[in-house]
Amino acid sequence: MKEFNATDVRIETASALNVVRDGLQSDFYSFYVGLDVHKETIAIAVARPGRGEPEYRGEIANTPKAVEKLIQRLSEEADGGIVQFCYEAGPCGYGLYRQILATGHDCQVVAPSLIPRKPGERVKTDRRDALKLARLLRSGGLTSVWVPDQEQEAMRDLTRARDDMKAQERKARQQLNAFVLRHGHSWPKGKTRWTQTHYNWLESLKFEHAWQQVVLQEYVDAVKAATRRVDDLTAQMMQVLPQWSLAPVVSSLVALRGIDKLAAMVLLAELGDISRFDSPRQLMAYLGLVPSEHSSGSRRRQGAITLTGNGHARRMLVESAWSYRFPARQTAHLKRKATEASDEAKAIAWRAQKRLCGRYRTLTQAGKSTKLVCVAVARELAGFIWDIVRHEMPRLQHRAA
């Protein structure tokens, strides 16, 4: 058997301990602890190295003090050894993950959708979930997610808040349009909506009953309030951008056609250091932009894209990909927004234009649906984004050092 050498294996783990899990002896950790985390309680199961069944340890309150006592108790049982914890990614966030790592132990936040499940299982309880997590953690059957640092998480909260406000704005506008249309009024086709002229027209509409005028004004006020919230959060994003550690990478990504500062901030806030992926194909698969497949024997069947991974980043990529339906050219607008980008980023952006604009034209001429073509372009656009970040991150780390 070939001797294991840690220096020959690439370290790719969510743990701050940077331990190579593949190839390590099964008794590297003293205990393997599965945590089924809820808002108020945490169910605990402990598996020892070997093939024995995990032991259920009951529930504790989901508070930092109770977790601290649990870690201290397990550390005493382990006689100073390292304990590995895991819990599913969910609404409770990463506070528990950071608390565990601060004590010197290891922790994984695992992807719930990738936890193996037996088709015959029909009973689900907190006890069973914790035991399953401990068993699978010991066997290496869990897939950990990338955990952002606190700065990264704060920026992601900001970009997602703007996205939520934008969704509320779209909903408010749709409700207003539906109300006006129901009563026989419609804005002329081809004229721009949501301008001051449009609002003046809406507020000038007359209805038969006085309370319908009240309804109209409430809808208009709701749209204006939602738009104001979106504008406030957009301004906040632009204000904090210079303070962000990834701001230079944002400046390089805007050299790409279809990507402005907002889109670049969303992508980097959701994905972090994209250069952690070994290849563009890994990034494309992580974003769910690769086709699903069900092949057996000599038969190979591919379907729609998998839609796994980060939906926020995938949606932003597809929106950006629509810009490549026009011919490739270096416009004054593109040159102006790329002034702060590096020379490598500008060269990659121009190669992306030539490739993706030609790709869009070729596929549409072949009779493909424009929506399918746009998704195909978004998949390749992810590769060019990976290339730019791969060039920029070493320069950024050197500058920080």
C-alpha cells in the first residue's frame, strides 16, 4: 500500500484546522459529534472511532453557555484530543461553527441536500438525525459547505437584503399594474414606466367610488416606499464597497460585459474567493449550471441543469449573460467602467466578449431557445469570472501582506 503523504494531497476543507481528511487514520479524532440544531435545542450524538454504534447524549439548550459546557465535557472525556463536530447548514447560521473552532476543536457545516438517505426510512426525529450525522461524519460520508468569515457574511447579508427589497418592489409594482388594468386603464406601450410622468398619470386616474381612489394611492405609496428602500440599500452597498477586502477584485470583474459593481458584489459576496475552485468546471457545477445526467451502460441521457448550489449567484450570472446577445465591441461605456481593472482582467474580458457573443449567435442560429442559450452563455461566463479572480487574488493577498 502506498504510504500516505499529507504534502502530496491538496487541502480542501471548511475547517480552520486545515486537516487532510482523506487518507487520515480513522482515530485521528477522539470523538465524532453530530448536532441536530434547532432554534431552542440541540440534539447530541457521539460516535467513537471504530465501527461501534453512536451514542445519543440527549438535548441541550441552544445557547453559547450550554454549548461551552458541552465542549468542555467532551474535551475532558477525550483527554485533550481533538473532537470533530458537525451540523446541518440552516437558519441558525455559523455562530455555533465559530464558537467550536475558537475552542481548538474541528467542525463541519454540512449540506443538507447531500446527506445520504435510505429510501425506506419513514421515521424522522431529532435523535435519529443526530445519530445519523455522527455516524456519517465518522465514515466521511458528509459534504461540508464553504463557511464565510464575518466580513464576508456581513456583505452577503447586505446584498441579500437589497435583493429582498427588490423582490418586494417588483411585487408592489405588479399589484399596482393589476389593479389599474382591472379597471380599464393601461400605460401606453413603448413608454417608460415608473418615471415621474408615469406616477403623475397614475395619480390622475379617476374611479367611480371614493374608496377605490384610496386603494390606488395606497398601491402607489407602497411602490414608492419599496423603491426608496432599494435605492437606500444600493447607496449603502456603494458606500461600504471601498472598505471591503475584495473591493479590488470587484473593480476587475466590472471589466466583463454585463457585470457592474452590483453584480460583482453579489457574486463575490455569495461565492467568496472563487479561486478556491481547482477549475472552472468545478465552479460551474457548484452553481448548478451543468446538465443533469442519468446514464447507464451504453445509454447516456442528459437533462436540464441541476440547479444545485447558490441560487443567488446563478441568477445574477444568467441576468449578466443576456448582454452577450449583441455583437462584440469595445464601447465607450465598457472602457469607462473598466478603468480601475487590471490589464489581465481587461484582456480576459475582451476574450470573453469574442467567445460569448459568438456562442450566443451560433446557438440561436442553430434554432436553440434564447433562454437555453442564455444559460449556456452564463455557464461559460462563470469560467471567465474564475479566470479573473484567479489572477487577482494572489495580487490582493500580496498587497495585504
